[in-house]
Amino acid sequence: MRPKPGNLRCRPSRSAMHNPRSPAGQAPAHRPTRVPVMTTTFARGVAALSLLAACCGSAFGFGAAGHNAVGEIAAQLIKGHRADTEVQRILGPVSLRDIAVWDDCVKGIDTGNDFKYAVTGRFPECAVFENNAEEEARMRDYVKRNFEQCGPKPGEESCNKQYHYANVAIQRGRYVPGAIGTSDHDIVPALKAAILVLKTGQQTPPMDFNEREALALVVHALGDMHQPLHMGSLYLDGDGKPYDPDRQGQDAMTHTVGGNAITMPRPDGTPGGNLHSYWDGLPGRLSAEQLAAMPAQAKAVPPTAGSPDDWPVLWASESLLGAKEAFEGMSFGARQQSLRGPRWMGTPPAGYEARSLEQTRQNVIKGGARLAQLLRSIWPDKP
């Protein structure tokens, strides 16, 4: 397997399956003093951190709860339409709710051990695909065809894992192909490639999807794309000040990899989990009542205008603005060097828990509504 950059986690949750993005290169440790880059102070922010002491319950993008909810919302909204018939044809007995986590479950394929599925029983959401020879063969085959064909650089993840995110600097304000943090196989082109397979059967190298894999990726990507730290990344210099890699020059030591390299303090000031995992886990903190209300609320989401060909970029750009909001008001300490690369201590502002939970609730609803709209555009109702 390729080297796995690490996360500081509150507890070992899904580290065997989630392989966070890593900046290449290491450097000597910088001075340990913390330098705030915004007005928030450590003392004020730490009062809001009781939620972070118990964070990191999920390392899947948007967590199983979020992905399941996006799939379930869409399933409800496409009932009675041709899209529902086509989804059932492709998936058979597997629901949209279940297939929504498939692209995370395949991270359990151990590429260094004959592509065996190595995490049986660890993740309940993957149970539908485990202890089933046909399903595990599907996972192995997918990873074999989407492992190294994109030419991962040293320290980068396998190709199929790179389909889950982009690392666009939040200063861009929109998704711009070719900007630092994008590639021809990040989440946006991967989503476009999967849509093309479902519409025409045509492949877009280096991606290689059959029809079922393409549908699984579309469902999953609509969840990941609405987790803002899967789209936007904050770049920080050695003093913890914002850095713009597109204007100041690409520097791997400034990359927080979507918040994976931002360590959040516990209330006592000791290191806790990381910011990316905190956002991944937020859907799991929504109440059962909030989740149950989402399909009805999704009906009120305004349809995305314009050509469906443009929707992935529009949604990615909106999520990038959401990432800017997710980082707003935070302060950061000077860069520290760990065995797993650069780390910055981050402190959120007061009220961050309520703000981030509400942002997540709205994003899950939009993700489900837009997935339904996308599926109906792929398989429009016949006159």
C-alpha cells in the first residue's frame, strides 16, 4: 500500500479505511508558540470545545449517517419516476441508502495484501457488502481498475480514494479546473465521468467504472461534495497565517489537507481530534427527528438551474464557499512537526457547534435533493 498520512483522532475509528490527504515533504519543527490569525482567543474558543472532546466518531466523508441520509432522501424523491426504475434495475436488492456508503466501504480493500477485504465486521454500514463473495469480488475488481491508473505521486492516495475530494484553496471562491488542489481525477471530474457512464456507457480515463460503480460513485459524491472540507482546503504558513498557494507559490508544507492537519484542542488544552473528522462526523450528531424530516424538507430545495453538465462545478463552487465559512473565525497556532507531517493547533470561535451542525443539516438536505434532481436528469421521465 502507499504510505498513509495520519490523523490525530479522538479514538481509532475508521483509520483503516479513511486515508486522509497528505502534503508531500517534511520539515523541521517550527517554534511552538501559538499565533492567532483572527480575533478569536484560545480562552474564548475552548469554551465551545466540549463537542470536540468526543469528536472523530466517523472518518468517512460525511459519515455513514450523512451518506445514508442523502441516499434515502433521493430515494423518496424519485419514487414513481423512471429514475427509480433504473436505480432498481442497476442495484437490485441494494437500496440507494446502502449504496451511498459503498465507495467508502471499498477503502477496506488491502491493496498490499492481494486486494483482500480486510475490515469485515468493523463497520456496520458495510455489512450488506461483507461475507458475500459476489459483493467482495465487486469491491476488489473496482479497486484493481482504479488503483494506480491515474499515476499517484509518492505520498498520494490510490486513485479511487482521490475521487472523494478536491483541495482547492478557499481564496479561490469557486472550483477552477487547473487550480492547485484540483486534478483530472478529483471529485468533480470523477462525478462527471460517472454521470457519463450512466448516460452513455462511455468511459473517461483515467477513471474506469461499470454502471453499478458509476451509480455508487454518483450517490456517494453528492454526499462528499456537500461536506465542505471535502472541497475546500485552508493553507497555512509556519506562523499559522493563511497562505494562498495559487498566488504565493505551491508549498506542500502549507497544506492542511482539508483540515486533516488541523488539530482541535480538548477543553483542557490537550490535542484532540482533527477538524476534518469533526465535520465528517457531524451528520451523526443530528437527531432522529431531524433526519426523518429531511425528505419532506428536500422538496423545498430550489432545483439547480442550467445544464446538468454544469451542475458538478456549480455544486463544488458552492461547497467551496461553505468551506470558507467552516474556517471563518478560527485561529491557528504555529506549525508543528509530527511524525505524520505538519500540524497546526486550531481553536474555533464561540458558537461553532451550533453553526456547524446547522450548516451540515442544510447540506445533507441539499445533497439529497440534488441527487434526486441529477438522477432524474440522467433518466428523464418519458412523455
